[in-house]
Amino acid sequence: ASQRRRSSATAVLLSLLLLLQLAAAYPQGKRQNVAVFWGRNKAEGSLRQTCDTGDYNIVIISFLSVFGHGKYWLDLSGHDLRDVGADIRHCQSKGVYMLLSIGGDGYQYSLPSSKSAADVAENLYYSVLGGDRPGAFHPFGDDTIVNGVDFFIDNGPADHYDDLANRINDYNQNIRDPIGIMLTATVRCSYPDPRMKAALDTKLFRRIHVRFYDDPSCSYNHAGLAGVMAQWNKWSATYPDGQIFLGVVAANLTGKNDMVAVGELRDKLLPAVQNTDTYGGVMLWNSYYDSLTHYGRYVKDLA
């Protein structure tokens, strides 16, 4: 028990250090937020290497792909979990927010009841969000916590994700870190995303990453600036108190042609979304693609 208390204290100190570093590195009004998804291809390199590029200040570990029915499974595409905990702490020491994304493109998750939502929230709290309970399994190690949870709900029923958000938020009363547990959502660009509508309407999500790719009706290369802004403005009007992130892909997905040319991003797309009060930054899918194209190097100077 004493070891677990020391571990919890270490985790809190790391989070406080992160808060101070973020305040110093990103003065008010000048923060450049670039989020990237990591964990979808072993060839992308380690989490430490991703953070050491200096191209991102938010890294989203993906995915907790099995949950809701008493089983939990992290799918990190072959990355060795034994290395991830130390890498998370390394990234946090550099002022990088670390989030764990739940869901993804699989079909082994759903929330059949409010009780199921409560169980998932409890599991997340005691496994990766700093909760202290004897015998709890910590996939990233006893000394490692993440800063929040991202909802990437792409399959299955929409039920009870609002319950899950509320349950996770309830644990903030136990968190001494003034940042608390951050909730974010990664959604499809066409408003609304039916699987996340009820959850987002709780107003608990600080950031919404809107994927303006993989959908011809609202991806820039297919729908143009007007098509993007038609959906961006709907997201902004509905969630004026959140930060909306422009989700772009760092390489062309097979047959999609969704990667926005740097010149178009710089001269047209980013100025348009940055002219809105809800603009929060850019989300890149994903670190593997970015390792091939180095798109993030350009994005970080524009975001």
C-alpha cells in the first residue's frame, strides 16, 4: 500500500510539473496546439521518438479497443507495453499532454447499460487515471498516468457514452492535479456525429477533434473550403465553449486523396478556421503517416 501511495504521489507531481511546463511553453494567446494519434503502426517508432520530434504538444495513444462487457484490451499495433509507461512519463516531462483514446475502428466495444458505463469509468480511473486501489492492473506501470481520455467511437450503438463521460468526470473530485481529467472527442466531420451527440451535449468535453478527411462531403480536397466551413460552423455554433480541432490526415489514405497540400492549408484552410472563436488547434492522423511525410513539421508552424 505504501508503494502505491508513493506511486500516486509521483504521478501527481508529474502532472503538476506538466502544468507548469505548459504554462511556460505556451503563453496565453500564443499556444500552438498540434495533436497526433500514436499506436496504429509499429513502424511509426516509439512514443518517446514521437514526442522528441517536438512537432506535437498532445499525443493520443490509440486504442483501448475492447471494453463495455467486462473485458479490456489495449491494441497498440505490436508496440511493447513494457516500454510505453516510461515513454509516457518522458513525454509529460517535455510538456506533452498524453491522452488514451477509447474505441477505434473495431467492433468489440459498446456500453449496453449505465452500469457498464460506470464499470468502464472505474476501470479507466484505477488503471490509467491515478486512482489508488489495491490489486488494480496498471497497463503502463504503477508510476504512470495519462492526462485524459479521448472518445473515438466509430462503431456500435450510441448508448450510454454520456453516462461514461459523466462518470469519468465525477472522479475529478479525487484529482489533486488542477488540470483534472481531460475529456476529448474525435468525431466525423459531418455534423452531428450520432454516436457522440448525447455525450458531447454534456458539455464536459474540452476539445473536439473533427476529422475533415475520409468523408468526401466535408474533406477539403473534395468539398472545398465551403464544404469544410459549412460543417465547421455547425460544430462551432453547437459547442461555442469548447475548442474545435481541425482534423487532417498526414498522408493520402489509399484511394482517398484527403491530404491537404501545405500551401492550401497555409493560405486558405487554416486562416478560415483560425478566424473563428472556437479554433483550438490541428489534429493529425496519424504518427505513422507523419513519419513518412513529416507533414507535422509544417503544421506546427501554422497551427
